[in-house]
Amino acid sequence: MLLTLTTTHRPATDLGHLLVKHPDRVQSFDLPAGTAHVLYPEAAEQRCTAALLVEVDPLKLGGGRGRGRAQVATPDSFTLGRYVNDRPYAASSLLSSALAKVFRSALRGESRDRPELAATAIPLEVRVPVLRCRGGAELAVRVFAPLGWTATASPIPLDEAYPEWGDSRYVDLTLTGTLRLADALNHLYVLLPVLDDAKHYWVAPDEVDKLLRAGAGWLADHPERDLITRRYLAHRRALAGAALARLAELRLADEPPADDSVEQTGPPEEKDEKRASLAVRRRAAVLAALRDSGATRVLDLGCGGGALLTALVADRRLTEIVGTDVSGQALALAARRLRLDRLPERQRDRIKLWQSALTYRDDRLRGYDAAVLMEVIEHVDPPRLPALEDAVFGHARPATVVVTTPNAEYNVRYEGLGAGRFRHADHRFEWTRAEFAAWVERVATAHGYTATLAGVGDDDPEVGSPTQLAVLTRKEETA
């Protein structure tokens, strides 16, 4: 089976640096079911093509059983089906597995020699000349087109000499577009076995994590999300359900949380005044906590559309400001809100916008003075909170973490907010002051922080302030 990847970015031979495969050599890699070869049919400054050729050994493919071993999966059932099939010739999960092994660093978006290029969208053309596609050419276009590709899937006839026999179940797939190489490879890693719909290995629970890693930033909002998830997980209902639940969580986190979304009664101008007042006071409280901490390098985790980022940018003491969000759409909104394309270069260099999910460890987030989780944690399903705690407090470990969240006790002061209702449709929980204090104490104790609590907004003697704020400061670590 064959896949070719072409670029006209100049110098096009930089593709070798991105793939970490030299254009002047043929390189081979052992696979559980055969051998993968990487070679370059053309390598010039104007145009460069890398080819991944996978040779499948039918004996290896048919001989193994159990997790991690190659074993054929095909809808055709007959005695020699494990040995006589299309697996050596048509793109499938075998090709996807080869991509993961051979281009591991490129899939992660890493390049020691060309880091800037690895983060840049470049012109790409991908061709898979024989792809088994259950659902036909139209499905191939449906799954790739929403990702920025111009997709052409040409059905392959059963026999060119007998056109009346019609088309086979295979297509010749060509994709063209301007994308990051890492994004292109992750699209292929997920979607090739989805279109084939017959994985060659046992699908274990860890496949859910693989799917979410490879689908980060695009799968949650894909119009064919459900089909992709079910097929990738080999129609295992429990695994697909778990994956779709986590994707739904990501979709909810994609939308910038409203600063205060309670449906209040009264004239519109009164509602806007109340909403803006609390939002402004909340941001002011966060900025004051950051000033008190002495931070100069700050993370806005779950930045959404950039409401806090604009205030951070205005603070000249901050030398580096990073906004992260799982949603590329939210980050694009933040970039527009900050007018990054119009800022002077010196100003623009202070600001970074990164796509990142708070429930996964991200090495880029380590080493910062402070991080802010402003109106974020309540948008995370409670079972996923330990993952957030580990990613932020255990792995990133900023010196200071500022957290704000609604005070559930204050909800009785909002007209029209009935019992048991949350302030925002996306909230998964809202904590009382005691519940928030208990969570903060547990996280601080577990990860070596001290904590102080405060309220934001008018303080009600019975129910407290509408917003709760915690400042967690990392204890000095001794050798």
C-alpha cells in the first residue's frame, strides 16, 4: 500500500526536516505485519514528494492473535480470509499504524531543525491511490472537506476492460490544501481506518485516548464526529460512548464562557449594567492577584474569546502572555479581539495563542510565573477534574494559580433562577463556598501549594459574594 505527500513550499526539500527522513536515502522500518519504506520520488527546491510504502506479509498478518499483534479484520469471512484479502494492497489501519511509527515526531508537530516551519501551514498534496472506502467516494469527501482539504475521490472500476461491471469498493484519493504537516498527518491517522472500517488489531480502551489526541482541535466539531468515532473504535459501543462524552465536553469548553449569564429580569440596560459590573470586578480581582504575586509571565488557561487577555496585554509589567483554549475558533476570535495582525512587532511578540486541552498534560505550559482559570472549572465534568488538576497543578506547576468560579449560594439572589438551575447552560456544577474551599484545600495539599480565598462582587451577609476566588501559591521546593 502506498501514500505520497508532496509540498511546493520553498525550499520544498525542507519536507525532509519536518518528516525527519533524509531525501537522499531509502529508510526501512519493521512493523508487526511487515515493513515500511520511506523514499523520495522527487526532491527539488520547487517540489518535493515523500512516499510511504508498506509491504505487508500475509503470514504475519494472519498468524497473530491478541492485543498488539497484527490480525486481519475484513468483512469477507471464509476459511482463507486471514491470508487471502486486500490488506497488503489497500490503505487501511495498517497504513495508519505505519504513519504513527515512521513519522512520530511529525505527528506531534515537532521539528528540531525547522520548528517554525512545523508550526506553519504549507501547501500539501496527499495521494492514496488505493483506499478501501466503505460508504463510497462521497463519504471520503465528507470526512476530509470540513478539515480544509479539497478532496477528490475517484472510484476504481472493478475491471477497466468491462466497465459494465461497475465500480469496486476502492477509491483513488487525492487531498490538496494548506495545512500544518502535523494536522495533515493526524487527519490521515484517524480517517484512513475510519473509511476502511476494518481495523487490523484489537481495539482496547486506550484507543479512546489515541483518538482524542489525534483529533484534538478538529474532531469535536466535525459534522461526521459520531460516524468517525464509532468506526475508529471498531463499533465498540462502550468505547464510542466514552469518547463521544469527552468530545461533548470539549465542545462545551470551546465556547468562551459568559462572564455572567444569569437570565435576570428588568430592562435590557439594567441587565447589561449588572452583568458588566461583575465581569469588570472579576477581571480587576484577577489582575490584582497577579500583581501581588509579582508574575511577569502569565498563562490564561481556557481563554475563550480573549476577554481577560485584553486586560493582561494592557499591563506593561507582563513580558509574556499565553492564552490557551481547546477551540481553534475561540483562539481565532481572541486574535481578532486583540488585533494581533495590527499590533507592533514588539507588542505582538509578548502574546502567544496556543491550542491546548486543560485535561491533558502540555509541556509548553511548564515554567510560568502564574496561571489563571477564570470561570473555567465549572465547565468541566466532575470526573474530568482530576485530569485538569494533574495537568495544571501537577505538570505545568506555575508558581501561582488564580481560580474564579460562581458561588452557588448566591444564586438565590438572581430573579428567575429557579432551584437546581445553574447560571449558564454549559456549567457542569456550581459549588457552595464550603465545596469550593474543600476542593482548593485538597488540590493545594496534594500538589504543594498554599491557598487564600476571597469573594468578588457585592458581599451578601447571608450568601456571600457572587464569585469565588482562590489564589494558590506553590511552596518553595527543597532539595
